[in-house]
Amino acid sequence: GQVTICPSEPATMELLADQARRVRARFGSAGYLMMHDEVRVLGWDPACRRFRTPGEALAANARACTRLLEGARVYVWGDMFDPWQNAVKDDHLVAGDMTGSWEGLDSSVTVVNWDTRRAQMALRFFARRGHRQVIAGYYDSDPKDVRRWLESAAKVDGVIGVMYTTWRSAYDDVETFARECGK
């Protein structure tokens, strides 16, 4: 049910610029979350082929989107910029290599990190690049699993928060999750 767009197509940036203007005017929030998440198809059309790799195309788009949100705090899901998660070679239906996408993230962008399988490596990677991070934990699993995230986060600088993240609108574990975060 998803519709794909080309992040390199000029019409896409026009649409995003219009949406950013309207959302900022309507909500006036201090921060915004960019939705560069789980990109499954990229690099097949002529607009993207002006870049050497799909990773470069995504980096250029992330830079452009960050500029659209200038003056606000900018957040982004980490998976497409994480070299152990989706910023890899031969990811899904991407026509080429997604590595290097992280070069499009200014250090002022806060990464919402959900790489639970390689939490320590991912946290260190983004911390070395100067990013603040928010841990996106839970995902409808045992709420006590957040302790592993917090143990990993204690070893790096710049982790500023933890987010209860659910796919199923399951909020029965919020209190347990919060208690675990407070330990």
C-alpha cells in the first residue's frame, strides 16, 4: 500500500518544501522528525542516476530536507544512515550501494536509533559523528529489553532520550517500560 517517490526528482523537493512550509506554519514545533526510514526502492530512475550511488542520492536528499527545517531541531530515523542496518550494499530493491548516506546528516541532526541487534556499534557510530541520539525501543517485545539499550547507551555520549515505540498501538507496557528506563 505504499507509494514510492524519487528523492532526487526536483518535483519531490518542491512538494516537500511546500509541505514543510505548511506544517511549520500550522504547528510551529521546536523540532521535526524526517521520515527517511526503511527506503526499500531507490536508484532506478534517471533523476537518481546523476549520483554515483543511491547512498549519495539519499545523502543529498537528507541535506536538502534538513535545510527545509532550518531553525528547528531536526530528528531522523537512523536505519538508512546506519552502516549495519540499511545503509548497506544491496539493500532490498535498491539499485546499488546505500553506504555513505550518513554523509548527508549534519551533526546537528538527532538520530532516532532503532538498531536493536547492533545497538552498541550503532550508538558508537553516530556518537563519533557528533549526533545526539534518541533510543527507539520496545517494538512490542519485552519492555525490560530496554535495559540492554540503556547499558549500551551509558558507554557513549549524546543519548538524550528513550522513546516507547510500538507497531501495534500496544500501550499496556508503557508503565513497565518507563520503570525500566528509570532504574
